[in-house]
Amino acid sequence: MTDHESKATLSELGARVRAWRARRGMTRKQLAADSGLSERFLADVESGKGNVSINSLEAAARALNISILELLQDAPRPALVRVQGLLARLDDGQLDQAYGLLGNSFGLNDALGRDQRVALIGLRGAGKSTLGAQLAEERGVPFIELDREIEREAGTSMNEILLLHGQAGYRRYERRALFRIAEEYPDGVVMTTGGSIVSERETFDLLQSRFYCVWLKASPEEHMARVVAQGDMRPFDSTRGASQEAMDDLRRILASREALYARADAVVDTAARSLRQSLKDLERAVPQLAVQAQVERAQTIHK
């Protein structure tokens, strides 16, 4: 962050503290007494001169009877506050239902053209790349891998992204790539994603809002066997093949993500299915609207 950006951030923070204090009808002296912070310090903060710590922010927020997040975020619209209050009463399953109902009721999903863009989710070894490439060919749309698009966004390799920017930086590039892909492919695309994308709630919500998600599901044993067949021996003991520890880890990962993967628009179980059978299942799982659009485009080209 540049010196100019730092000053702007402190100035914005000071303005928010001042605005909340005014909203509560508190003098600076009252806020100082309730928070345990000095008047002089609060004056510096409100003028954008004080470099405030998290602990000081928490003390000020507590005295203002708000959360630290409310202090740091823009004030939401009143109607949005009412909706958030209602949604806060729901469990995760109900929230997922509410998300879908809102999108369908107000045409948000259709407006974004998400049915034209298919995203395949699931663990490594589910067949995402193989089936994704064939599905894209059948539909007459491009096939892309999100990992490669993230590298394109960052201008470097996945390993370098994680080394230089960590998980948080990687997720930022991932979200940027998703926004860009949705804009670049309004007429359709088939995309594979990394297995862990569902673990990032904000990113997964973004993915679901702009792509029709299909979970390619398989048993842990099949995931393991397919990864071995691809020559990727990272999860395995080099002398004994697939170790019990690796299988246990795989089962734990699958169990922890199963409910998240199940949020997908459709599920295609590839267990004990041939490649041709799985492709047919996948073709049936994706929206017919998108398929019809590709037929119409093909007819236009051949006229």
C-alpha cells in the first residue's frame, strides 16, 4: 500500500468513527470514557492522523454498540438489513435454498447467462478435464481450465502465485479470473475448477452466480485409481503404491466437502461408468437451453 493509499484509508476510517459517534449522539469525551481510549487519540483517529490498532478499533466499536465489521464496512441499505436479519435465522441448507429461490424469482441467474457457462467441480481424478473437453466439443464452445486462467491473470505459475502471495493472493486472482471468464464467454464455455474452490464460500458463491455447476462424483477408490493412472504419484508411498494414510486423507477431504459439492446445480456420478456413459449423463445434466442455443448457432453457420 502506498503512502497516499494509507492516508486515504485512515481518513475514511476516521470519518466512519465520527459518523457512528454522531449517529449515537455521543460526544468524543463520552466515547473516550466508554471505550477506555483517550480523547486525544480519538481526535487523531477521527482526523485521519491516528494509526489505530485492531484492539483500539474493537474498543471503539464496542462503545458504539456495533461490531468491528460494521465500523469497517459501508452502512447497508435499510431493506438489505431486514433481509440479512431474516437470513441470519436460517441454517446452511436453507440459505442455499434461499439463494436459488432469489436467483430464479428475480431472473438474476438468467440475466447473467449462467446456463450458457458450465463449470465442473469435484476432486482430482473425477474426470473433469476429460469429460469437460468432450462436452465442450459436443456443445461447440471453448474448453478452459480455471487453473490456467488464474496463471494468466497473475502472469506467473501456480507455484509462484502461492509462494509470492499465499492462499489469500491466490484466491484474489481466482475471483478476478472468474469475473473475466464470465464476461469473455457470454455465448458459452465449459470450465474445470480446482477441487478446493467449494471451500471458499465467497468464491463458490461467485462461481454459482455466473456458472451452471456440475459435481462430477466418484468413490474415493476411483479417485485414487484415476490419479495413479494419470501418473501423479504425489499422494502415494513410492514403494507401496497407494498408502492407507493417503486413502484416509482422501476420504476425509471428500467427507468434509460433500455437502459443499452437493450445492451444485447437478450431480453426475461417474462411479462404475464408462467414459461414454458418463459423457451421456453429463450431457443430460446440463441445461437444454444452452444446448439449443448451440444448435441454433450451428444452423446459422451452415446457412
